[in-house]
Amino acid sequence: MFHARTAPTPNKFQYRIFNFYLDLSEIDQLSYKSFWFSRNRWNLFSFYDKDHLQFGKENIYENVKAFLEASGVTNIGKIFLLTNLRVLGYVFNPVSFYFCYDKSGQPLVSMAEVGNTFGEIKPYLGYFQNMKGTIANPEVYIREQKNFYVSPFIPLDSEFEFRLNVPNDQLQIGVDSFENGKRILTTSFLGKKIPFHSKYLLKLFTQFPFITVKIITLIHWQAFKLWMKKIPYIKKGQNLEKQTGVPLGKITEPVPLTRND
């Protein structure tokens, strides 16, 4: 994961992390593949439905499907999720990505589920538009006004730019921020696929112990560095009218879809 801020003061860092790419209809089956994984109960790695978007349904697939349908998406089939799992009971996801297919297996829409340290999330939706699959020419391109409190050092009315590609053997995702039409932050997620297997789960835990704690710790460390550089700080209680994230992902209304025809 690479992160570079260019304004108002440069700040750059790069960390090694890992994520899980899950078929939402097969999560229960994963507990049979590994002793170290569970759904909605404590384990070395755990997936909890309540950690993600909630739209009045019982499980994550039905929640996401109902939300997409309310947003105007139909003929929904498979849904995949790129995210962090809980590690020994704790997780923080700065952003998770859904990749949705129609019932014939064709790519349909993608969704970025952005989270903040206040327990809020906000979804950003976009249609698949090509099959190039590079950060420069992505399969899904979304650019929307943020209107969400993520970093206290980036204005609420700045813009998010998501450049999303389906994770295959390689992961290529870009997330940037724009202020007044100028790119001020570039973030990329690059990686390679390994199988979901008990031996690899243990290896990942050994190589990256308490990775989710590391993520939240590094977020605060980088925020402290920006504060020390005297970058203007926006408090959570400021400009509440521009904040449309929801607590614990309990969304009650659909959101507009980005389409670039």
C-alpha cells in the first residue's frame, strides 16, 4: 500500500499489508476450509456481517443486494468483497471494495465502502465501463465529492477518485483525493493472490502479527506527523451538514451511481 500527499505539505509512506477477497455467498464454507477462520464469532481471523454495510437484512450478501437494488441495480448475481477480517476480534477497514456481477456472470457494478475512525461508513458506486484492468485505465472509475469525514487534514468537500479493477492474480487499485480540481493525494493498492488455506493464514499472522491493530496505529501515527507539520486540522464537529456517513453502516437510503458513458 502506497500513499503520497503532495499538498499543502508532502508526506509519503509505504507499508506491506494483506486483505481477503471473499465470495459473499461462500463465507460460511470457509470455516470448513480452515480452523483459523469463523463467521460472526471469535477466532484468529473472523468475518462479522455487522462490520459492513447494513440495509435491514440478516447477512452481508442480502444487505448489499438490497442496497444495490434500491440504487437502481438489477439482475444481481455474485458479489465479491475485498476487505480486512477481524484479527483476534479487532478490525478497522479504511476502505473495502465490492465487485458485483449479474446472474450471467458479467461484471455489473463496483462499490467502495469507506470507513472512518468514528465508526461511520459511506458507499460510493460505479458501473464497470471497460475490461482494461490497469490503474491508468481501470475497469471502474468513480469520482465524487467526498462529503464524508475521513482525514482531518483533507476538506469535506474535496473529491474522491476511485480506479478499481477486479482482483485476479494481481491487485491494482488506486484511490486519490482532489481539492479544487488539483490532485493532493495518491494512494495505490498493489498485490498478488495467494490461496485461502490454513497454512497461509498462519503464515500471514506470523509475518504481519495484529495487522488490524497496526493499521489503526499507523493511521494515527501519520496523522500525528501531519499535525506536527502544522497542516490545518478539521474537527469532527465542524461542517456537519457536509457529512453524510452513517454510524455502523446502517444505511437507509440508496446513493447515486457513477456512470461514464
